[in-house]
Amino acid sequence: MITMTLKSLAAAALIGLSALLASTGLAQAQELKIGYVNSERVLREAAPAKAALARMEADFSKRDKDLNEQAGKLKASADKLEKDAPTLPEAERNRRQRDLVEQDRDLQRKRREFQEDLNQRRNEETAGIVERANKVIKSIFEGEKYDLILQDVVFAGPRVDITEKVIKALNTAPAGK
């Protein structure tokens, strides 16, 4: 059902585009200037994106290291309890097991908080880069008189791909722009 609807929409769009091109004349259709930007590539290769990733790694690496150390200590304590369990009195064994369960809950809570903070920061950084990229794209659109610039398409030929131009402009643009 959905596939049929998408096919119908695509067919209608092609018919409409054909009619538009036919009505405007072939000469004007050849003057249509279209560009394409690969957003994922911009977010992966542009200098501001790389700088944001480096800042995030620097800001979050200590917490990540601390969590890994805490997980290592917890594992060592669990291994020690498993080794000592046969010789421990039942009360002591139960106390240690409760302590391990509590430490594990604490570690899991800290990991969730870490992941939430990391995701929030990643989203904030990405939003800033996307905003800057959109300004650059708009500048290219207006400066080079494009009729249409697309993002996230299924296929685009190298003739219309302006991703490299956007990346270069982002790399040379001041951070506040």
C-alpha cells in the first residue's frame, strides 16, 4: 500500500516536471541550475565538525575512563566473591552480594547519565554545525544563482554535487558566521 502510494507520487512528480519543462521550453529547461549537498559527508569531513568531535572527546574522555575503571573494580570484586564464596559465612556472602548489586546499579545509572549527556552534547554540536552549513549553502545558492539545492537524495551525479564547495566554505568561514 505504501509502496504503491510512493510510486504514484513519484510518477505524478515526474509527469508534473515533464509538463513544466515542456511548457517552459527546452532552452529554459537547460538553464535550470540544481545542486546537491551530502549532509553526512559535511558533518564527517568539515573542519568545524572535526573540531566539535575533538572537543567532545576531550570533555567526555575522563568520565568514560572513570566508568571503565569502576567497571573493572566491580568485576574484580565479583571475581573475588566468587572465589571466596565457599569459605565465607552465609551472612558475609549475602552482604557482599548486596554490595555488588548496589555497585552495579550505581554503575549502570552513571553509564545512562553519561550516554544521555553525550547524546545531548552531540545533538547541540550537530545543530550548530548544521546551522552554519545551511548559512553557507544559502550563500552559495544566492551567490551562484542556483534554482534548487537538495539534500538527502537517492542518487545525484557528480555534476550537481556541491558538497566539496560547502565543506571548503565551512572550513574557511569564521566560527561565528
